[in-house]
Amino acid sequence: MFSFKDVSYFVNDGSEKQLLNQVNGYVKPGQLTTLMGASGAGKTTLLDTISQRKTTGRVEGQMIMDGKPLGGTFSRSCGFCMQQDVHEPMSTVREALEFSAKLRQPQNAPLTVELDFVNEIISLLELEPNADALVGEPGDGGLSVEERKRVTIGVELAAKPSALLFLDEPTSGLDSQAAFAIVSFLKKIAKQGVPIVCTIHQPSAILFRMFDHVLLLAPGGRTVYFGETGPESRYAIDYFARHGAVMGEYENPPEFIISTVTSNDDSAQNWPQIWKESEECAELQRKNTELESKSWHASADESASEDDGAKYALPLYSQMVELTKRHWTVVWRTGPYNFTADIQDVWLSKWAIFEARERSGIYDYKALLTALILVEIPWQILGYTMVYFCIYWTVGYPNVTGIAGYVYFMFLILSLFGISFCQLMAAIFPNPFIAGYANSLFWVAITVFSGTLVPHSAMNTFYRAWIFWVDPLRYCPGGTVSNVLHGVKAQCKRSDLTIFDPPPNSTCQEYAASFLSRSAGYITNPDSTNDCGYYKYSYGDDHSVTMDYYHTDRWRDWAVLLGWCFANMAGILFFTWLYRVKLRKQAG
């Protein structure tokens, strides 16, 4: 049994503002409870507060589960269905439920038991016809709105919540028939012994009668009524009738109740004060005091034994495995992506799913980031390998194993750099448009300063001193060019030569000997006495050193580019934590 006593919630918006005012209530196993009130009364705020989802503000009051104070893993033992039905669109219904079961049920639960439980949930929610259908995007194929809502509920139930199931506006956006179907499913789930709390905004009379208990809030987060709805909603209606608010014969009970407690007439009664002075409130206080007394006598050792203190059911490595398998399946099913590889857009879309529904006790963001990188690597290796085989021999590069293998390894590291840097831009910038522009600007810059378009020696003194050396792309051509050209005899056409005539009685080689001792290059006709041809490079190395590319540094260049890849990955973790975890947590 879950109970909460004198729950208040405050936020600091320049000055402290109270959104909930000493709210009391309880939820028993098998009980379907609704939180009702006008817009702004604090329904969702109360739901977030008692489900331990509030990360900012100040919470006061006592919350107790089975006679004990809430442990650190309470939120993990609860299911929470948000108003928006956010799912991985390229997963099937069965896969979505199995993913939730694997990551959220206890680590020691056998896989066969988890999968059997998923089948039970599919049957309970009557999802068998769509069990192997893709969830899809809202309004773009896939499941209907009502079916998506059932999947949302199923995903939470697949976690086997041992405490409660919370739902925020489960009938929002549904027509009357779909809303009735959803509440009927909730009623069926509650009968299985699961305590359920949900917010609902002005339900129909039929829906209102389906709830066992109602907690009604007035503006300012003040309690107006808590108790059973009763047959045909008579208990709630009679409470207001006893205090002077009699409902008409044909009025809708929830609409009548909400309009009564939110009336701005001068003659309107102070319903929160009436509640405080009522017998129902006194009985609720006695029950909560009794539960609170039991909690103080609960054994600390017993609480510790039941609370392992872990935020997640699975360790980080197991989370990575499950996320990698899911993302691999998603990428495999997304055919066009394998040709366009819009890495930033995919990264941001998966983060949006994580933020919307999966960050609370399902898996760590570090597991998600790792999976997104790991799945991209094989696809990029395949793509870069195809490019390599199309380029290397067709342009006449040396057919030498050591050289060809080195260039291939450099291609692989370049692919890893591309993946990690695109994801780094996605982690830093808020949307794919800005991230795309920033990515393009960066690649133009590192191409210009890599030494291929503008040789190092021709750069402005300011840029030559530092930017060439910190440019990640400088190390790819640095290693590749110096390795491919190493030891290759320079060959040239007559148009490439510098032609000169030596003094009388001198050969071309004799006349140019002093110059050649200080410079690279060679004389094409050293024994001639006229029409001497000079070419500025003797070997390919002479050309590569003019760009500050050295064959002796080729493995250093490979290692530096690999280091940039790891730096990008560290940056992804850091900026994700800074901008998307830490700052947003502070912003509430």
C-alpha cells in the first residue's frame, strides 16, 4: 500500500512559489485512482512528485510504501506512462515490450520467464494482432493512437512494476470509444493487483464511474476531495451535496464537480477549507498517521536488504548489449539510412526517445552513446572498404602489401573519426540543422589547413605555427602521402623540366653539382653539354617533405588521428553530460 501525507511542492521562480499544498492520499493494490482538477490545479505536478520524478524544486511531506519510507529504487519499481506515446518507431510491439522487460526486470530473472511475461501482457492488452507490427511514427503509418497508448502501458507493465503504475493523461487525444477502451484496460490491470494512479481531465460520466478512488485538486494544489467514487459516482456526488452543491439530474458528475470547486462567484464556498474540516479528511489523516507510525518501526536492515541502491536493474555492460542489439536492428530496417548515413539526425532522434521516456530508471545515457557509436562502426567500415577498393589500385598506387595495408588502416581510422565527430556535433548543438552547418564548416576548415590545398610552407605565419599541427585531417594525408610516395622514383615530362645550358666545356651534372648538393631533384641528361633538364624532385619523398609529411612519422600520424577519434568520443560523453544531463536537470 502506498500513501502520501502533507505533500507540498515549491519552485523558485525569482521567489518561492507553492504548487502543491499539503496533499494527502493513498493507493491500495487493485485500486484505480484518478487525480482530477481544472487546468493548472497541479494534477501532473502531484503525479510527478509522488512518483519521485521531480528533480528540481523543494518537496515536503511523507511518502510511504508498505509501511516503509521510499527507498532509492522506488522509481525503478514503478511504471510511468507519459502523456506522449514515444517509442522506437522501427521496433515491433513485441520487441518494445521485450526490451523493457530485459532492461527493467531484476537481473537474475530468467530470460524465458521475461519473454513469457511479455506474452501475457500482449494478451492482457489484446495486442496479439499487432504484436509483430512496427510501432511506426504518429500520423505516418504504424499503429493507431489508441494502439500506441496500449503499447505505452504494455511497455511499463513489461517491467513488472512491483509498486505502482502511474499514467499522465492516458485518454488525452483519444475519442470517446478509444478512451473507454483504455480505461477498461486499466481496470483489468488493476484487478490483477496493480495499484494505478492516473491524471485525467474532465472525463465522461461513464469513465468517471470506472475509477475506484478520486483525488480532486483545486487551483493552487489544494485538496478538495479524496475518497471512493462509489456506485454511479454517488459517494463523490453525495459529499458535495452534503455541503450545499447539489448536482442536477442530467449533469455530468466530473464536469459538475470541477465547475463547482473552480467557481469564481462571490457566493462560492471555500471547498479546500470544507475538506479540511470534513469527517472524510479526518479519517484520511488517521489512516495516514497509522501508516506513518508503522514506517517508523520498520527495520532499517530490512529496508536495506530490499533496496540494492542501484539506479538501474542491469549493469552498464548489459545495458550496452541490449541497446546495441536494438539499434542494430533499427539501422538494418532503415534502408535509406544505410546510403545517406545522416548520423547527426539519428543521434538526436535516439536522444529524444531517451529524454522523453527512457531516462528514468531504464538505462544510463552512457550505454546509449556507446551503442550509437558501436552500431555505426561496421557500416562505416563496409562503406570505406568499398571506397578503398574503388580508389587504391585504379589510380595506380603501389601494389605493395605494407603500403596498401597502411592506407587501408588509415581509411578505417578516418571512418571512425567521421562517425565520432558527427556525433560530437550532435551532442553539442540542439538540432540537426545547426549541427549540420557546424559540421560542414569544420570539414571545410580542416581540409584547407591539412596541407593538401595550401602547403604548410605557404600558409600565413600565424596559421603555420599552430593550426596545421592541431588539424586532425592533416595526419591522414600526412601518413598516406608519405607512405605511398616513399622511395618512388620521380618521373616527369619535358614540360615539367627547367631547361638551362651549362658553360662551355662543362656537362650538365658538373655545372649543377653544387646546387644539387643543397637541393632535391636531379638532372635528366647529366652528361649533356647543352639543353640540360632539371626536375625538382628525385623521389616522392622530396615532394612529401615540402608539405611537412615525413615517411618516418607515418605511424605517429596514424596514432594521432586515432587519438582524435578517442578525443571525439570523450567529447561526446562530456558535452552530453554538460548540455543534456547536468544543465537540463538544473533547469528542471
